[in-house]
Amino acid sequence: MDPFKKFPINTFDEIEREFGRMLRNMSTHRMFPFRAENLFIATDVYETVNEFIVYMEIPGVDPDKLSVLVNQSSVTVSGERLRPDFDHTICIHQLEVEYGKFKRTISLAVPIDGEASSSTCKNGFLLIRLPKKKIPSPVQVTIKGE
């Protein structure tokens, strides 16, 4: 027997496989699960002549638990995607879906009409329509002489 081989090669293979599995399963949202507002929400923002359209990907989020707050020139969406509770789980082999609280603010360059804004949630997507505020056109004022 070789004096430098204290362990059979398959033991090293098992250790390497186990260590690789542990590294693959590590991620920041699992290491810091209680950090607030850490969930990334993919968002598209479109602009038309009359409005801004915000399209957010929110699968697994209860629409009744969402908050949409419209200010003069921004919209803030917040909520939480809860981790499902599976009875009698003895091991987790893979975790890729992110869970937790989120808050996303989109700033817009043009004032928006918050009272005319609307939102709908369908098939895991939130659609927010933000009409641009009507800015009165300039009025020509005549100057009277004395």
C-alpha cells in the first residue's frame, strides 16, 4: 500500500461532490433570509404619447398583498413573496426561487396623474398605467397700452 494514500480515492470523490453541492446551494438570499426588501423584481417601463406603462414580473405574489403608491413623478410597488410550507420536508435539494419582501420605485421624468392611474394583475404580471399629467398650453396675453 502506498504510504501517501491514506484514503481510498472514492472517499475524496464523495467529499468533493458534497462540498460542490453545498457551494451550489449557497446564495445570498439563503444566507441572509431576514434582510428586508432584497427581492429583485424584473420590470419593464414603456412610454407612449399619453402615458407610462410599468410591467412587473411578480409570480407567486398575492395581488391582495401588493401595494402600489403613485406620487407626482414616481411609482412604488411593494409586497412579499412567501416561501411555501411543505409538511415533513427533510431535505432541500435545490433553491432557485427567491422569496421575501420587495420594494421597487420607478422614477419618471414627466409628472403623472396619480388619480387617473390604474393597475391590474394577471398571470403573474402586474400592469400599471400612469397617464401623463396634462400641462396646460401657454396662453397668449395681450398687453394693453395706457
